[in-house]
Amino acid sequence: MLAQYRVAGSVESRLRVARFAICNGRCASGLQARFLSARLRSLAGRRRRRYPCRFVNSAPIGVERAPAIEDACFPAYTHQPNLPHPWPKSWFIGELLTPSAPFDQKSGRETWTVSFAPDGSYFAWSQGHRIVRIVPWSQCLNNFTLDGNVSNNVEDRRLSTQNSDGQQQKNIPREHTIDCGDIVWGLAFGSSVPEKQSRCANIEWHRFKFGQDQLLLATGLNNGRIKIWDVYTGKLLLNLMDHTEVVRDLTFAPDGSLILVSASRDKTLRVWDLKDDGNMIKVLRGHQSWVYCSAFSPDSSVLCSVGAGKAVFLWDMDAYTMIRKLEGHHNDVVSCEFSPDGALLATASYDTRVLVWDPCTGSVLLEFGHLFPPPTLIFAGGENDRWVRSVSFCHDGQSIASVADDRMVRFWNIEQKSPQAIAPLSNGLCCAFSIDGRTLAAGTRDGSVYFWATPRIISSLQHLCRMAIRRVMSTDEVKKLPVPDRVVDFLSYRIM
């Protein structure tokens, strides 16, 4: 690197050394070379000062050094493994470790999905080998701290391997260990609202009558089956069988109707009505390869599905028809999620990027790159070792988290192009924010889950007003408002 060329003398002498470094390939790009030359010229006329000799970064301060690459004004997400990261690290607050045996070190232990209950009462994750753990979120918070200090007692941060017994009161959240019978790929919590009736109007009798306090957990299995569990009792309620391949992802409609959508490797999405005893309503076809993930908009009217072959589809869930296909990724798209107001859609891809879309117009509003400089199309479309595995939108509408293969968790802000904070995570596969947005959970290949405190953001009044408006108005409706163009751009998220 250029840091090894340290000289003291005139500006001309330093320029000669800098040009020598540039000519010998010490600069990674012409932009860095031009920046170095411009910075050295800016030193002209300044009086060189001498300091007492002390060592910093293995170089005495008394000896001036040429500017290094880390001094340049490149984006903060520049990937340079040998240099310190300029952004702050997120607070690690706890972990849920899975007991392991020597024969468990191979495949089958992956945590493919982590999920929080809609009311924030429970947390669930697949810890591998057919097992799903459901734990009260308050129990985790009692063992974790949100002020950056982690409990010194490792046993406090590990959950018991024993299931809760039936001697506890029903109104006390209990921990459950569920054996699903096959490898678990997808998890989703669903809650019921009595006012939301089944879409099947011809059937007057139903096997299950879900009350207002009903909380269900759906699990998608390797054999194509979907099992529905009662979270409070841990009992199996329904066994849905129609997929022919792995059920990769599950998502419930957030309106409390207990409409479940399953995404599978059989290239289809299937819509189930659990209030109609799990009757399958519709099969959505359009993907040419595996479907990795799906997500409902906050009003349950639009569904986004992503999959192999750069596919990002939007579906009308009232008519069960495709609205549009979004074009922009260069590799498989593996994760998606809507913002709380439904005005933004975040998608994560193996092309090293997270794209933020306007789902109403299909245009790309933001791009969060995990590799700098941006990779070429050939590199982004192949095995680039920077695959983005998962993306999650925080409930404040501003923060986005991503998990990538470069052993990092990144916290982004829609108002900035560089990460707010980072956290180390090896073999990360998935992530999800807690309901209050204060904690991020991330699952790994060894069946464990790690938690970090979300960087604190105080939302501006303008952002809160924008979210309130966008909850009830689409982009097309915003454009028709009799307000200045700059206000329209702000409400449309073209100005953050």
C-alpha cells in the first residue's frame, strides 16, 4: 500500500514518490491516483511541522507519510479486509446456542428462518434436525441487555433443552420444543381477528374456530408439507399437503385473516385459508425456477415473491393476478420485505446488492452495495463470495438490516448510502427485527441465533408524517396532490 512510502521533504519530492507508487501499481484505480496527487498538491505552502517521535500504526509520527487509501473519500462500505472499518459496530446483546454433538457438524443444522410473533410475545427459530424452538420473547430479554453489556453467565444466554411442562398457568408464556418430522425451511407466525371471515362463503361449518387470542405457527418442511401448530399448547392443528418440493418460505397476511402463502421450489406459490380448515384457495404460477421468499404488503393487498433467475414479482391478492415484474437484479433474489407504510420494497440478491423499490411504479429508489467498486455483471451473476442472504425492514420505516456471506451484518438507513453500523456474523443465513425495532435476530448455519441492538434513530416529524400519508395513499395518488413538486418527491421517497 501507499503507506509504506513515507518521506519528509518538499512537496515536489513527495510528488515524485507518489508518482513512482502510482506507476508501480500501488494504487487500485485511477481515481485513487488522482486523489493522491491532488491531496499532495494541496500541501503546497503549508509549513511542515515536526512532532516528538512516537509510533502509531508501526510508523513514527515524526516521519511524514504519504496519504493511504483509507484516507481517500470513498464510500464507507468499501470492502478492504486489511483496513479498519470506519463505521461503528452494533452492540451484541445475546445469543441462543443450540447444543451440538460431534456428528451434528455437517448439514441439517441450519437456521433458515427466525420469526417474531405479531404481538411480540414469542420468538421462534429452526435450530436444525427437524426441531423448532418457540420461546417467550420476555424470557430472552430478561437474559439479554440492550445497553451493550452481555450477561457474563453463558448458561443464562442458553435456553434449556427441556420442553416446558404442563404445570404452568395458561396465561404465562411457555417455551416449546417441536419436532416437525423433517428439515424446517420456513417459519411464520399468524394471529386471528374474528371480524375477518373466511373467503369461502359456502361452508358454514369449520373444524377450527379461531378466537381473537389465537396464535399459530406455520412450518414449511423439506418434504413439501406445511404443518400448523398452536403456539400456546405446542399441539399440531393442521397438516397441509400439496407442494411437491421444499417449502422454502411462509408468510401470513397481516390483516388477521389467517391467509397463508407458501413459496416452494416447485416454482409455485400457494394460498391457503386456515379459517377454512386449511383449504387451498389459489396456485400462483409465473416463476420459471425456485421461489425463495414472499412478503405481504401491510394492507395485505399486494404480495411480493422473489426467486431464482432474477425474479421479483408483484401479485394482486384480491384478484390473484400478477401486477408486474421488477427488473434490476443480476442474480437470484432470495429475500424481500415491505416497509411498514407499504411505500417501499427491499429485495436482497446474490448480486451483492440490496435494492429498495417503489412497488407502485416499479422503479429503483435506493441501492445498497456490499462490494466496492460495484462488480461487473459477469462477477455479480456468479459465485462472488458476497451473496446477500437476507434483508429485513425495521418498524421505524428507516432502518434496513442485511446479512451477507462476507461475515457481516449491516444496518442501513434509507437516508444514507453507507451502513450505520456493522456486526460480525459467520455463516449468517437470515435476519429479522423485533416488533419494537430495538433488536435484530440473525440465524446461522450451526442452528444458533445471535442478537444485536439496533442503532437508535429519532425519526423526524417529516418522516412520521410521510409514513402516515403513505399508509393510505399510493404513489399515483400522491402525484395528484396539489402540493409543490419537491413535496411530492419527498412523499414518494425520491427525496429521503
